[in-house]
Amino acid sequence: MTPLLTQLSWSNHLLIMSGCKSNMEREFYMRLCIKEGYSKRELERQINSGYYERYMLSKEKLLPEPIKGLKENPFLDSYVIEFLDLPKNFKESDLRKGLIQNMKDFILEVGKDFTFIDEEYRVQVGGEDFTFIDEEYRVQVGGEDFRIDLLFFHRGLQCLVAFELKIGKFKPEYISKMDFYLEALDRQKKKENENPSVGMILCASKDDEVVEYAMSRTLSPMMVAEYKLQLPDKAVLQELINMPLIKE
């Protein structure tokens, strides 16, 4: 662990020593801090959000083939987006707009290997061009526009990653929609040197058994994760990590 210490700032070192309970957790944050280049504020947020616990719980999830080749899983089973100031009865459009407006904080949560891809459109008025940013990424199939909520490029995976946002519980029909988006991205947007696109369906809640059934026959690389609008109780996450796995 000593070589890692020399690559950390003193303030981050103190934060890790005081905020972590085990040597494994300390080493995890040291490596993550060095890899992502966290400031003290960013590191403190990750510790408070139970990033280590959420990462450990995500390791047990079944991963699509393209992701298994990486040394580390770049996706979590649960994302915390407490930085959003959403209205009481928010809609999916509010969630999408909030994430775009707070993209720096969202990138901190998903990882700095993710690069957000927005889409510019030009309109001409009075002979003058005006450019605006669309909040959704469009693909056109059969002369019809289809909108992907959020589109990223992941440097480690070398592929496009489509995020579909849902304000309720996961439903099986979301899988076919993501299949369609990934096929459209691979045919129209993917470059020859890039890997097949990956999908992430981000829901307010999910039943793992329903997810497993829904995904059992799809060949597309995709995952389903939950999002939380408040910082989690780290004690609860730690209990989940220590629970014995029941294998059939």
C-alpha cells in the first residue's frame, strides 16, 4: 500500500484513513482516487455515497460479454444521483434534463472514462445559422426519429453506451426498446474500430428475478440498474456485502 500513498495528496490520504473501516476499502479508494484524479470534495462524495459498497455488490452481477474482458467492471448495480433538484412529481424529461444540467456530477458517479455525447442542430433564420443542443440523441429508422435519453462513449470499452431513463420500476418491455436502440447505433453510428454498443436501463427500482427473465434471450450487451435520489445508508450496504450468497 505504501507506493500508493506517494501518489495521493495529504488531504485525500487523511480522508481515506479516517473514512474507511478496512484495509481493503482504503486500498480501493486509493486506487480509485489515483485513477480518476479525485479532488478532496469528489473523494468525500464517493465515500459518503457508499461507492465502495455499491461496487462490491455490483461485482456479483452477470455482465455482458464485452465487459467481462475488462479488469474492472465500469458499471454499478445502483447509482446515486442525490445532486438533482427535481420537482416532487417529476417526469422522465425532468430526470434527463437534471442529469444533463449536472453532467459533471453524473460523470463523477458513472466514472470519468465516460464521455457524454450531445447532438447539435442548426436552423437558419434570416440567412443566419443558429446552433442549439438537443437534450436527447436521435437515430432515424424508416424515416422516423427515435430518441435515446443519454448517449456516452466509454474509453475503456471503446464503444457507445446508451442510457435509457425510467422513473418507475423496471418492466420487461424495456429490453426490446434498448435492443432496437443498440442495433440502430451499431448500424448507423458505430465506427469500424469501435466495439458493439452497450445499453444501460436506469430505473427507480427493479426486481432482479424479473430482470434475469427479461434478459435471458437477448443477445445485446445491456444492464439494468437502479438510481437513488438520496445518499444511501452505508451501514445497510455493508450488511448486504457481508450476507452469504445463496447459490442454487
